[in-house]
Amino acid sequence: MSEQSTNNVILFPKTAEFYQFELTRMLETERYGEAVRLLRFLISCQNQDERLLEEWHALLQWLQTMFPEALFEDDNAQEDEDWSEADMLREHLASKAKHDSGYAEKLLDMLSSPQSLENQLLALDQLALLEQSELDITSRLVDWITEREWHPLIQYKALQTLKLRGMTGLLELRKNGETILVHVEDTPSGFEEFPSIVNDIMDRVQEISQMNQPALAYFAQETWNEFLAFIYGTSSYRQMLRQDREYVDVWASALHLVLLERVFHSGDRAEILELYGITKTMEFQWEQAYRIMQQFAAVMFSHKLSD
């Protein structure tokens, strides 16, 4: 099995909360070797909660100091094989499934009858790595994701999950009111895998916001990641990729203004357009980008306010 970088694994808040609970159980039962491996996995993931990341680093350092034998447990468990942290998590989930034969079924039920968006994301995180021979999890996931139009974030996470499970080929979905066709294997595993023009847009927002609204920089990255998941595979996404690099400022300024309006309840349209150098010839494309951003904000920000 080839080792995959866990930098591609994204921890959403409820997912991180679940692993915090798992860590607590490991420490209470003195399973320090497992705790060390789980901490290494968590630290290697994409997680935007700096406070939580610092807490994990501190706990790992404390465990390595107070229980050095845990490091030897870790070495012995690997049996001279260089395991990735994803392999460790896969083993952990296999252990849970071994003690609960219905564990995978419970996760699949969480998808079909969700209590929250976060619960669905948590279930998909685990189903990406879980194997139970008596269940064809991949087929069940395909049936579930294609049966109706789920939340755009869930659709994107499901594509990542299917890719991690080794699925390839075309999948037809209803997303944002349109029918889309996506190659599962082309789904970016992490945000750094998107085309360079996508990253250029975020870099431009960071550059401008750090000079004018430093507080906006944090919200910009998180919101942009969610926006990419929201439009991935749609005609709007393809339109963004087709545009020349001079239109990076079009998308960057639209995101900047929507953030100011939704998060800070401020924002001067004329000022933002001038700040990014949006000319008369770019205004039509800007209006399109801004409209798409508003559609995204209406879905995503209303969800956050309801949490």
C-alpha cells in the first residue's frame, strides 16, 4: 500500500472534537503508544485551529517526556515497516469495527439520517479509511450520494472519500441546481491540489487584506476553502478556471467584499473595486463572480449562524 500524505486530510471542527474525545479515552486507559500515534496524525492534518494545534504539540511533547516507553511501543507496533499516520488511523478504525460489527453501518446511517452537517463530515472521514469485508462501503456511498442533492460541502467530501477508497470513473450529481459530471480520481485531495490560478486568487486576497484589514485574512482562507468545495465541478468552477490570469483580481475582490459584508457588516464596493484595480472591461465578469459568491454566502453563512 502506498503511503499518502496526511497533509491532504482536512479536520473540520466536529471531526477534531471526536478525536479529542478519543485521545481522552486513550489517556484514561493508559494507551500512551496509541495516543502518540494519533497525535502525530492529527498534527500532520490540515487544521486551522491554531490553539488546538498548539495543545496537541504540547501534549505530544509531554507524552514523549513522561512516557518514553510509548515511543518504543510505537516502534514495535510498526514491525520495521514505515507506517503512515493514515495507516495508524486505519488500524484504529479496524479495531473499532472488530469490537462492533455494526460500526460501518452506523456511520452509513449517520449519512442518510444526519443530525448535523458536521456529523456527516465526521462519518465520511472515517468511512474513507474503514474496511469491513461484509459490506461494499464504496457502492453504498455511491448510492447514497447520487440519490438526492446533498449539501455542497458534503458532496465534495464524499468525492474525496470515494477517491481515498480507490474509486475511479465518472459520477453524475445534482449540485447547486445543475447536473454535473465529475471524474472521482480528479477530485483534489487537499486545497493545494487545485489549479494554480485558484491559489493565486487566495494569495491576492491575503496580500490586500494584510495591508488593509488584517483580521480578514483568517476568515478569507477558511471561506475560500469552503467556496471551492461549494462550486467544485459546476459550470461556475469551470468558468473560473478558463479565465485569464488578469481576472484573478475579479474573484479575489468579490470574495473580499462578500467577507466584509457578511462577517464585518461593512464594505464599500467602489473602494474594493479600486483597491483591486477592477476596470470597466472587467465589470461584467466581476458581477458574475460576485453573484456566485452571494449564492455561496447565502447557503454557508446561514448554516454557520444556525449552529
